[in-house]
Amino acid sequence: MKYLSTRNPDRPVTLSHALIAGLADDGGLYVPEALPTIDLSRFDGKDDLPAIAAELLAPFFAGDALAAKLGEICAEAFSFDTPLVDLVAQPAQVARAGGRTSLLELFHGPTAAFKDVGASFLAACMARVEHDARNPRTVLVATSGDTGGAVAAAFHRKPGVNVVVLYPQGKVSPLQQKQLTCWDGNVRTFGVRGVFDDCQRMVKEAFADEDWRRQMNLTSANSINIGRLLPQMTYYAAAALWHQRKCGADANFIIPSGNLGNVMACLYARACGLPIGRVVLAVNANRPVVHYLTTGEYRGFSTIPTLANAMDVGDPSNMERLRHLWPDIEQLRHNIQVIQVDDDTIRDTITRGPADWQQIFDPHTTCAIAARETLAAAGNAEDAAHWVVVSTAHPAKFDTIVEPLVGHRIPLPPQLAALMDQPDYSTEIDPTLDALKRAFR
Ligand SMILES: *Cc1c(COP(=O)(O)O)cnc(C)c1O
């Protein structure tokens, strides 16, 4: 399997190349040259994520130097579960419509959000891509909070890779601060005296500085890396297989979406032949996807801040992959559906969660729950089907939003509680590339 840039099909690269490069030279995103059809009998007798991942991802690794290590990569990366939980309580209106709902919980990883899956897998891969032992790679990330924590947790103590995280000092939540600063060894975190845009500018300057880039052997691990997207197919494949074995039907998914990486993974899994039915994107007040589907003209918007802030994206990078998959707008309309959820609805749905669903949802998952209620209210027989709502984060991560609405404290999940006792290893620096370079002299 080779990988092509969305902007130029003429320069195929290997998977290892695509993983290390992140973005193609022409600014495009790497996509598989073709999506394989996977014979479902290959999954017979396979039930856990590492086993399903190894089968699912084998064609995507075929011909690459990492193919021989795929089994151990999957075993190492899929170290936490993604359970599919049937919700027994539903609002009366959903129950009346005859629908059923399950939750695909993707928040049992080290930082309690689904991005742990992609980050862990990419880290397990990068640690195994050939490199010069005297010059380890340095993954450089700027973070406004969440991504940096997931990347740091994933790469901590991985051989042959160092991580440098830049975050805006004092501008992340106390919990995020802990998740960023508790790492020692191969992870170094810098609290930049500035805002997120300063951190991002410093990263851009670092990559543009040829000497330092070579000296540090810089690489990135951002969410457009195909090495983060491919493993995310696994939990869709697993959930669809589990659902098929239990209910004898395809699984329909509702996915809280921003940059569209999680959706792409689901669509790729479906294209490979996994028993996946309908795919609905739940989005917040940011409207690039809705605008594109209704008008057929794509344009980016400036970002609108919402309660589901990890989905605050005005110009989703994976739009380029989506349009590459279905260049024709009619194909896209045929294959996905979008439901938009505003902040008032998010607030209302979180507040009703404990009574109506016997669940506390984080603001992102809440968008998908609200979309699920919208589908039931529409009253179409097929909309009343069984829906799998994708739960992208644990509500305790968004305590400042959720706790006032549900009226009580939410206990931290064990992996986050453990972080709270860790020391702070971060260093404060000025918002310049020189200040960062000085820290490595
Ligand atoms: C990143 C994120 C999303 C959005 O996922 P995309 O792949 O960017 O569409 C949704 N929920 C949470 C909690 C996230 O961190």
C-alpha cells in the first residue's frame, strides 16, 4: 500500500514516509492509494482491539518496513478498552419512536479522550521507524490544551523519540496543565509567556529553520497525520462487529465532529466493508460542513467558540480527505448526514442527561446525543433505528462546564486522578524561537 497526497497523485510514498512527514511536501494530506475490501471472515473469533486492529490494518501496512511489527504495535497501542454500552434509559420521546441507543466509550485512555488512540498508535509506530541512533527524532507540538497532553502521554518513555510541547502558560485549565507538565525523561514541556498563536508561530518558525530542524530531527504528530487516522478505524470496526454479532444488523454511528478525523476513520472502515450503516456528523455552531452540504460550495469560516471547544473548527483540515474520497457533492450527500447543535441545546441536554439518559455526558458527546434525539423526533421509521453514539471524552475533563449544569462534582477517572499527584516538570519561556533554542544548548 502506498500513500498519495490529496493534491498530487503522482508521488506515492511509503507508510513510514507518510508517518514521519505528516503533511505532504505540496501541503496536501496523505491518503491510502486505494481502500482495500477486507473479507469479514478474517475477523472470525477475534474480539479484542489489538486482534481486530492487526487484521484491519494489515493491508494498510503491506509492503512497508513496519508491516512485520504491526502485531506488536497494535498490542502496545491498544492498551485500553473502547466498550460499546447499551443505554437502558432513554428520553420518553426516543423510547416512543422505538429507537435504541448505545454509547461507544472512547475515553478510557491516559488523557480520557479519543485522541489517545491515534496518539498511542502513532507513538508506537514512530518508535519503530528506522532512525539514526545518535540523532533521535523530536516531535514538536503546540497545544491549546488537549492534543499536547495526549501526545506527551503517548510518547513518554518511547525509545528514540523526544517530545517538545509548547503551551500558553496560564491559559489552559488546571487539569490540562497537569496533563501537560507531569512528564519527565524524553518529554519536555514549555509554558510559553503568550497565547496559543505564539506557540503555533514558534513551531512554524522552528520547522522553517533548516539548521535547527535538522539538528533536532524535528517531526510533528498533529491530528492530520495518517498514522493517527488509520488506528481510529479500529474502534469503528470493533463496534460494528460486536453490534453485528449481537444484533445481526449494521451499526449506525453519530460522531461528534470538528476537524473530521474521527469521521474519516469511520468512513474508511465502512469503505473497507465493515458492517457500518449510516454515518451522522454532530457538529456545533461552527458551520463549514453544513454550508458545504447545503450549497455545494466549500469555504472556510472563522472559528466560533462553543461549549464543545475541541470541535471549534471553522476550516476542517480533513475536509480535503473527505472531498478526495467523494469529489462529487451528490455522493457526499448520499453518504453522510450532518446535524448542527447550538450551545443552548448542549446546555439543556447535559442538564437533562442524568434524568433522561441516566448518564453524564461531556459537551462533545452531548452534541451527538442531541443529534440522536433530533433523529428520533423526525419520526422517520429508519431514523428510529438503533444508533451508536460516539463518546469522545470523559465529562470530568470538562468539569467547569458540566458540574454547574448537573449540580454536583464529577469524580475524576483513575487515570486523571493519578496525574494530580505528579510534580510539575515544565519550564517557562519567552514566546520566541530563540528562547526555545536556548533551552537546548
Ligand atoms: C478532537 C475532538 C473532537 C473532534 O474530533 P475530530 O476528529 O477533530 O472531528 C470531538 N470530541 C473531542 C473530545 C475531541 O477532543
